[in-house]
Amino acid sequence: MFFERRDLDLRQNAHRPFLDKYHSNWIIDDDYFLIPTFYLKGDSAVVGNGRHRITLLSKHTKLFPIAFEGYKNEPNESQINLYKKLVHCSLPQDYVYDFPDLEIEDLGEDVGKFRI
């Protein structure tokens, strides 16, 4: 509810049906999940990378890891308050998150992610 809805709706793959699965491109070396990112611009949170991942994870869990890219300009009070609502806590680099148990599948071309 804090993210710019238009930004989520206009993601590059928005014309495709939303699938309740992880894309195999989001998982590296069978161990590492590429977490989505966001930044604050104006009074909105905007997805940097991972629109589908944010939508998917938010359907299955209230809290999930997401990387904060920063502010696009000097933050104002409203942005600082929004940040405090979005960021529950900072996580150590070696933190292990128990992701929802969902099927992993190659969902086709992933325009938001390069192939490794």
C-alpha cells in the first residue's frame, strides 16, 4: 500500500498474467534469492528492481527483505516517516530469511533481470 501503484501496474511484464511462483532467474546458485529494491521519490516508494517479487512476497507474508536504494533527493520529513513505515529493521549481511514455500519455474524472459 506504500508503493506507487502506477509504477507497479506499469512494470515491463505487466501484460503477462501474474503467476504465484518464483522465477528461476531470481535464485542464484540454488541458495541466493535476488531481493527487490526500492527508493523514495517525492512522497512515494518506487520499485528500483523487482516489481513482481514485491507483489508476490506481499501476497504471502507481511514482512520480507527488500533493499533500500536511498532517496532520489534530500529527504523531507514525509519521506523519513514513510521510510520508518516501510523499513522494519536492518538485517545483517549473513541473515537467513525463510521465504514462503512456492514453486520455482522458468517464467520466460525476465526483462528486469539479466541472465547469469
